[in-house]
Amino acid sequence: QVQLVESGGGLVQAGGSLRLSCAASVSSFRLNAMGWYRQAPGKQRELVADWTSGGSTNYADSVKARFTISRDNAKNTVYLQMNSLKPEDTAVYYCHAYYAGWGAYWGQGTQVTVSS
């Protein structure tokens, strides 16, 4: 069983920055993708950013040039650096990981609130 532990959410003013962290409880060659989704009240969960084992990174159009995803393989951790935050970035952010043969796992979610 894989556990994803998130940290780094909070309250920030518009234009500010936050960094989210997500640590996986296991290290495995099965890891195919890892990243972040978010869900705002009344909206569907959406991809924010992820990376794949093939070496690609993907970003939602709404966060390109403001958010950066990175990873530390030694710590089984992925980070999301969020700059120039906007009120519309307010949401619960979920870490996600997909392992070949094991399936998908989600973190418990961390709240990000951006005040105007």
C-alpha cells in the first residue's frame, strides 16, 4: 500500500507563493507518473501538473509560467512551486501517483486559499 503525504498548503495573498510537497511511502521502479490535481468548490477535479517516467511534464494552461513541478528521487518526493498566485487558484490540492501493476493513489489533500 502506497501512502502519499502532502504538506505546504495555507493562506496567501494574491501575488504570493507557496510550495507544496508530496512524499511517497515507497520507492519503486513501477512509478509511472506523479503530480498534482486540484478541486475547487462546485468544480471537477483537474490536473494542475505532473511528470511521467518517460521524462515529460504537463501543466494546465491556467498555471503555465507560474507553477513548476519538480522531484527529488532520493526522497520519493514531488514538489509544486506556485508563484504569482491568484484567487482562482484557491482549491484543495491532491497529490497523485500511478504505479504500473498497482494502480493510482491519492493524497489526503491540502487546502490552498488565495485572498484578493
